[in-house]
Amino acid sequence: MSLNSHDPLAHFVVEVHYDLFLGPIDISISNTVVFMWLSVLLVIGLLWMVTRRTRLIPGRGQLLAEMLFGFVRRQTLMNIHKGGERFVPLMFALFTFILACNLIGLIPGSFTPTSQLAVTGTLAVSVFLYAAGLRISKYGWGFFRAFAPKGVPKLLLPLMVPIEMISFMARPITLALRLFVNMTAGHTALGMLAVLGLAAPWFLKWLPFGFSVLQIGLEMIIAFIQAYIFVVLSCVYIDDALQEH
């Protein structure tokens, strides 16, 4: 699929660079894969640079890394009430990966992995299955008691159980769509402003450019907020899996 370079949707086109199959499984190298790996390398590289020589009185880079880790740790402990400490590394890795994927797309000529539903869907389903696995490993068949809320009359159970199951199964869908829609909408707006800037007469070119600068600032805030929301909801799902029902 190819789009005009001035098309605001061109930023979201998945381009396969190298076809690769593992039996029937398609593991081709696309721009989505490339920029996800770049996001991982960016996070690892930056964290390594600012923490390779830790000091008692931290410099700006170390201080920023410690603040970021502390922020994720607080959110994890606030939302996972039993044994939340052991989930902090997972939530920090998830937060920094999503944040990097969100931000890397703001670089001109780059690609936003989280603007692809396949990426956000995979992340959401992985969190969902992990939380479900925790509940099953802890409660066994008691896992299904959560679908029959305490105190509900038995006469209403045939109605309540399907509702609870649908609500439970909808979690990865809403989690994936929230991140996907926000990233897609923001970058589409940036693309449209860029097109307007190219099409505008010379004496009005500053107007789309000014709005683009403001939009980029807003997108950076949204990128952080969306990574935060994804991690908080992941913590909520894990906490729910560990609670007795």
C-alpha cells in the first residue's frame, strides 16, 4: 500500500522491509518492528548513560531517571495493594517502552508503533492474559467465582454472570483502543497541519507552523499520559486478579 507523502495518513502505513516466515507464522521485518526495536534501544541506551556512574548527589540525568522510576513505583504500589513491589520492574519496562514508542513518532520521517492496533492489541492482550494467569494460579477454579458477585440473588445469576464475563473480556479491547486512538488522532492532526503549511501562501505559512509547535507540545504530554494510563489500568487488572472474590 502506498500513499502520497503529503497525505496525513502516510505516517501510519506499514511497510515490510524483509519478508520472513517461521512456518505459517509471519515474522516479517516492517517499519513497525524496526521502530519498536529502536524504542527499546533508546530506553536502554538513555538509562544506561544516566545510571552508569551513579552518585550520591545525582546529576540531572540520574535525577530524571530516579524521578521517573519513583513515579512508576508509586503508581504500582498505589494500585497493586498486595505484593506490588514485585511488579515494579514489569510496570517500569512497560511504561518506558510505551512512552518511547509514543514519542519516537514525533521525529519527522519516523513511525509510531503505538499507532498500530496490532501493537497496542498485543500489549493489552499480554497484560490481560498475565493477570488472568495470576488469578488462575492463585485461586484455581475459584477464578470463575469473580463472575458471580457476592450477595446477588441466585435468580439473577443467569443475567449477571454473562454481563460480568463480557465486562472482563472487554478489558484488553478498551485498553488497546484507548492507546491506539489517542496516538492515531494526535499524529493525524500533526500531519494535517504539515500539509496545510505546505499548501498555505508564504505569508500564512507561520500559522500552521505555530500550531504544529503547540500540537507537538500537546502530543508529548498525551504520550506521557497514555503510557501512565496504560500502566495504571494494567496495575488495576493485576490487583483485581490477586484479590479474593
